[in-house]
Amino acid sequence: MNKTITISLLSLFLIMSCKEERKEVKPFENTEVIPVKTASVGSLALAGNISASGLVTTENETTYSFKIGGVVSGVFVEEGQFFRKGQLLATLDETEIRAGLNQSDLNVQKNERDYRRATNLYKDSVYTLEQVQNTKTGLDIARKQKDAVAFNVKYSKIYATADGFVAQKVANKGEIVGPGSPVLLINETSHNNNYLLKVGLTDTEWASTKIGQKAVVTLDGYPDKQFDAFVFRKSQSADMALGSFQVELKLTMNDSKPAVGMFGKAEIKTDHSEDFIVIPYNSLLEADGNKAFVYVVENNKVKKRPITIAKFENSKVFIQDGLQKSDKIVISNSAYLNEQSTIKIIK
């Protein structure tokens, strides 16, 4: 009997001890105060500059070819070589061409003799007027044929129409080429100011750019330099392969000569500006793409509020939606907070 009473008293003592322990923890949790730092949100008028990337090219890309076919007798430039306006770049073998020119010259001489003879016979009333007119027409045709052959002889040589460089050498000495077949692919440059950066823009960005707007360009080949540029041309149709609108920026290269196809980044300065809410980066919670949360202070309590991010810039975050200029946000110890937390604002 005494043993049973002893066990019952011991069990009752253990139950009471557990209840007392629980009573001690609960008030401690409810009264915990978390110190935090806060900051007022700011606003900033941010210029709506357009960031884009593309490849370097030149203002004019041209294919040089011969007007007539034949055997290439010489190509006097190599790929990547610069040339000057008027420089001889390539020639055809003129053996066949000169033979055709001599033949047309002989044909003209023959028709001149026929015309003189017909004129004399017409004076002697032997030839009719129609016969004289026919010989005159034959002479005119022969002269025109000679002019056409002479024109072709002129275009059996390729001369540079402007300063530039060879992007690709298609034909070599000894090859047979047809009329209009590519011989040289060239890029024209004039005083080193014909370099362009072709960039692709969205339809909204394309609409906000204007001819003449300034830009700053950096090229991968010149990482320590920035080049001034301006909007030179805007395509009036979308590139179906890329799904973007092409805009060309003319570069001021000074003494630099970039390679065609070099990658570059551009910052186009537009006239449009927008007022953004600005907050510190360390105030963000659960950031995912352009979505995130922040804690807003309300009556010594915090409220978790969703926001939409416009862009990042170093330690600043530009907010598109979700905050007002009068809001005060938590910038420290955010990870230890929830909406039931009691806070203490410290400096």
C-alpha cells in the first residue's frame, strides 16, 4: 500500500515539473525582441538607356566581280589586307578579250568600206537609196558592237572604288570565273570612320531610338577602351531569323582598327526617363527573377510585402512596383523575422 502511494506521488511530481517548464518557455518566446535596422525608401529618376550587343561591321559591304567570264590572271591582295581607292585588285587573262576587240575593230573597218562603196555607187545611180541606208545601218551596228567589247575590256580589271580591306578572297590566279562570280568580298572604310556595330533591339526599344542619338560602345577586343557612337541607321523591318529589329551604330574608332565580326556592347542614351523607388540590395528576401519580398515596418511590427524589380545596379535595386515613397523597410536581420515578430529599431 505504501509503495503504491509513493509511486503516485512521484508521478504527480513529474507532471507538475513538466507543466512548470512549459510555462517558463512560452512567456520567453512571446517577449523576444529582435533588433533591426531600417531605412526609408528613396526615389531616383533613371534615364531609360538601352543596353544591346552585336557585331562590328562596316558601312558598306561589297562583292567585287568581273563583268565577263574568263581565266583569272592575278589577284593582288590577300584576306585582311587594306587597300586604297583606285588600287588594282585583280585582272582577267586578256588574250581572248583582246582578240574579240581586234575582231570588232576589223568588222568596223569592213563596214566603213562597204558604206563608202555604196555611197559612190549611189552617186552613179547603180545603188538604190535603200542599199546605201542598209550599209550605213551595218556600219552603225559594227561600231556599237566595238563599244560593247571595249566596255567589257575595261571591266576585265577590278579597281577599288573606295578605301577598305579584304574580308574574303574567293578566287585565285588560274581559276575560271563566270560573269558576276564573286572574286573578293570587301568592307569599305573611309578615314577609319566607317565602322558600325549592328545590334538587335525589341520593338519597344526600336521605337524609342532615333537617328543621331548618342551611345557608348565597348568591344571585347579593346576591353580597356570606350568608343563614342551614334545611331546611324534603323532597319524598317524585323530580322526574321533573329526576331529583332536591327539598328546600326556608327563608331568613332580614332586609331583603332577592329576586325569585322568582333563582339561589342552598347549603351544607347535615349530621351526617355522614369522615376523608380530605390532600395538597398540587402533588404531583399526570396528574390526570384524580377520578383522578391521586403519587410515593411508598421507600428513596431513588420509586414512582408511582394515587390517587382525593374533592374539591379551595384548594391541598389530599382523597384517597379510594390512600394511607396513613404514606406520604411528593414535592412538587417530580415532572416530572423516573421509577421508576428516584435522589433526594436536600432541605428
